[in-house]
Amino acid sequence: MEVKVQTLKGPDFKQVYAIGAIGGHSPYDFRIAFYNDSPKTLVEGDKSVTVMERKIDIEIILSPLAAKELANWLTEHIKDYEKVFGEVKRPGTGSQGSANAAKSSEPAAIQGYM
């Protein structure tokens, strides 16, 4: 018996652009929250302080099997992307990026805003 899959977008479907993700797992599921960062300037007395506001737009909850399948799917698509467009590199890492990052005790700066 042949089974065809018809993919439909639900009435609440929305696309969300995210610059990053945070999350974790339990024995029962994986949770991935997607976020965007926006710099905000706050005035404290006579000083201005820049604070990065991190807004979580959506959280996805996956079974362990679905999380593993997603990881495999992403890995394959990243390989395909890099075959066409070249290696995806983190901004500011250069050719020795991972070696330099491992030596530094300071956290990496948030890219793209400052």
C-alpha cells in the first residue's frame, strides 16, 4: 500500500527568524527556544549602559527520536549548503578561531550589533 503525505500549513502557522537557540532536555523530551537579540541603551545616572534584550519568540518540544532526526536532517542540509556555498564559519573566528576561542577566558561577543 502506497502512502502519500500531504503537507498543510495550519491556521496559526507563522515563520520566525531567529539568530540563536537555547534549550535542554529531560528523559522525556528536548526543548529548543529560538530567540532574537536587540541592543537597548539604558541611562543610569550620568552613564549610558547598553543591555542586550533577548526575546524568545517560540519554543519547540521534541521527543528524543524527533530531536535525533532533526539533528541528522540539519547535519545533512548543512553539508549540502557548504558544498554549494562554502564552509559556514562563525563571525570573527578567522582561520585559527576555535584554537583562539579555547585559549580565551572571556565569553564571545554577540555578533552583528556592536
